Amino acid sequence: MQVPAVTKVFLDPCDRIGIRRIQYRCAETNDDGHLLERVDDPRIREGFTHAQFAALQDEPGYRYDPR
């Protein structure tokens, strides 16, 4: 079974990503995806594969603010 290709997005640690009214910054990116940490509490982190992140970009609550 072939997996469809996903364009990888490169995030800078200073960029801000808004997902469902929560502001994140990129803590880590690797071949699997992104690990985002909340701006208001960096101890809270959430991981997304590149495919999941690509799907989030199409949601109405997504916002990208490059710094």
C-alpha cells in the first residue's frame, strides 16, 4: 500500500501556530512531524505527523504567524 506524499512544512521556533484557539510554537521537527509547545505553558506539548499538520492547515481555526 502506497502512502500519499505530504509536503513537509518547515517551522521556525519563533513562528506562532494557532490551532483551535490555542497558540503554539515549534519545539521540534523531524522526519515524522512536529512537536508543538503551548505559548502560554511550554510544559504542554502536542505532536503532529506531517500529514496531520497538513490537514490542520485546512481547518477554519488554523492560523500561521511567521516571526
